[in-house]
Amino acid sequence: MKMYKGFDKNLKCSDFQYEIGKTYEEPTAELCEKGFHACEYPLDVFGYYAPGDMSRYCEVDLDDVSDKKSNVDSKRCGKKIAVKAEIGIAGLVKAAVDFVMENIKDENKEANTGNYSASTNTGNRSASTNTGDYSASTNTGNRSASTNTGDFSASTNTGDFSASTNTGDYSKADVSGKESVAAALGIDSRAKGALGCWIVIAEWERYEEFKWHRKDVQCFKVDGENIKPDTWYKLKNGELVEVPE
């Protein structure tokens, strides 16, 4: 079963040392007691290893999984785990979008490919997607994904444990639901979040006319002190800076 797991900076979890590419086994699997634990929904790992604490994130295969499920998130327990690859925060956000797309019903999925388009969903575990420029993608349901790949676009999520992602240039991503992630990965893009959310922002550098490379990607928690809630930010010279609406 494909799952996602968080670790500390040394790739340890609960004092157990892991290595990428290795497989580990235990004789028993009891949720929150024995065995190996991981999450089905990628963003749930933030509840155990928060961004900004030098945490690391991997895709794993969890086998011989116990039937017992957590009543608070998607954590599962198995006897066997294989650490496949380290994917980082950006990889987790992408995986969250893919997870929602794979697990939702058709009536909770909306997609647009044209420019100047709008895609909106209100159901839980929903996906709202736009690929055209100057577009808007919005979700209000929990554990949902709102994503845009077009330039000059806006991606918004108000549901809890959700992801709002923009990969287009000069675009915006924002979240207001509990423990959600806003990722703005295009050139000169910006992100904002409510208190307790995370924002992921990329910084680009031009090395030739019309040619750019991504020089930095950083993640910040909206703590209300260093990072203000409901405030637009961008990354400049490796530092987070406020930008106007």
C-alpha cells in the first residue's frame, strides 16, 4: 500500500533509524503501539513531523497492514515497510493533489483547460483543477485539492487539511482551512495562509533573457508572530517578504 511518512532530520522516527531504499519488518502491527506507521493522505504527516523543524518526508510501501484505522486521520500500521524515495514538502503537496484526484467521485471533480476559466467545488475530498492562464480554482471541502498550472491564476482552499497549489508564473495560492498548505511555485508568485497553516514559496532567477531557473524553495508555518496570517508573501533573496494585495 502506497503511503507517506515523516521523519526527523536524521531520517529517524520514534528513535528508529531508517534508510532510503531499505525494507524493515516487525512480527506484529498494532496501531499506535507496535509495527510501522504511515499515512494514506500525504498532508496528514504534518501532524507528526511539522515543516520548519528540519523534518523529512518519504513515500513508502506499507504491507501486512492492520485492519484497525485511526479515528483522527489516515494513519495506518503494518508489519513491513519499504522506504521508497524522499519527496520533500513539494512532493507531499503534489501527492495530496494526486490522492484526491484518485479517490474522489466524478461529481466531486471539476477541471478546466481553457484560459479565463473558473473551477469550483464545495464537497469534501474534492478536486478543482485549472490548466488555462488567468484562471481560478476554488475548493471549500475538507481534505480537498485546488490546483492551477496556468500563468496569472489563483488557487484557493477553505477546507481543513487541504492543499492549494499554483505552478504558473505570477500566480497566487491561499488557504484558510485548518492545517492546510498553500504552495506557489511559479515565477514571481505569492502565497498566504490562515493561522496554523503552511506556505511553500519558490524563488526564481533569470540567467538569460526569457530563461529562468528555480534557485530556492522554502516552507514557512503561519505562526502569527514571524509569519502573519492572511498576508501575501513572496520569496526574495532567500527571505520571506510581504507583498501588497
